[in-house]
Amino acid sequence: MTQQTKIHLLQVAEQLFASQGYSATSLRQLTAQAQTNLAAVNYHFGGKKGLIQAVLNRHFVIFIPELQSQLARLEQQQSASLDAIFGCFIPAFEAVAAQRPQALAHFIQLIGRGYAESQGHLRRYFTLQFGAVLHQFHALVANACPTVSANTLFLRLHFTLGAAAFTLLSSPALQAISENQFQQQLTIRQLLYALIPFLSQGMMAPSQPSFVTYP
């Protein structure tokens, strides 16, 4: 049961969990593709739950400290703009992307599947891993949006997460379109900086648009 086997299992599991989901990926399929056996999974990770968390942790140990550091820098200021707050995510995403090809795409897919699938252990794991940094982030955003109600803030942060996830997942297509149709090469950093003003304006939009008639 070598360290090489453990790393290979993590790589295969990350690919399968990202593309198929956690529930749809069986240990039989995973071990067959990794050319190992169930004993290796149990030895290194204690089972499927441990393997899932180990795959996620490879990204979290890079992403979360970088994001916490960026947010802590803003906490020293009396006030921070939404653009600056959202901008804290860019170095964290870049740190994940720098690990290896497809790392950032896999990370976003893994997070999305974790929230979409009904797996209690993942919700607990996300709460444990993300709890402190989400508190940091939410406090800064709430301070920057004093006129937005708590419920509206909650909804808009989820809309923001969805827009950012879609942008990151579709970045290869967006980069290709930008180059082919507009003769402009876009890096991930440029793409995210283009997204930030859109997100900031959405957070501060009027709560009831004038063109909507409510019953």
C-alpha cells in the first residue's frame, strides 16, 4: 500500500467525482479505473467518505488559507467595497489552479456536487471547512451592503455563487469565444475581474424592480 497508490487513487477519484458525482461513482468503478482494490481505499482513507473528504481537502488546504488571508487584510480597513471583497477570491482560485491542469474546474464541480447531492457527511464537512471563512466573508459583505435586508443578502450571495461557478466552469468556452469573435485573449484573472462589477451591482440592486408586478 504505497504512497504512490494513495496519490493515484486521489487523482482518479477527483476525476470521477467531478464528472459523475459522489453517489454515482461506485468504489468498484473507482478501483477498477485506478487498477487497485477496495483494501487500498480502506487502508488509505477508511472508506468512500474518507476518500471524498481527502479529495476535497487537497483543494481546501490551498484555497481556504489564501482566502482567509485576503479577507483578513480587508478586515483591517474601516470599510471595504464589494469589488474589493469579491476580488479576494481571485488569488485563492489562482492558487488552486496552479496545482495542476483542471484543478480549478474540478474544485468548482466538486463543491457544486457537494451542495447538490444529499450527503449529510459532506454538509458537515463543508460547515467545518468553510464555517470560519464564510463568517469572515459574510460580515464584510453585510457591512458593505447596509441597506440590503438579511434575507435578500442571503439570496443574492447564492446568486453570486452560481454566477461565479458558471463563469469558472465555462471559462474555456468563454476564452475561445473572446479570442475567435473579438480577437481578445482572456486569462482566468481577467475573466474574474470582468465578472466582479456585475456581481457587485447585483448585490446592491433595488429589491423590487419597477417592471415586476407582484400579486
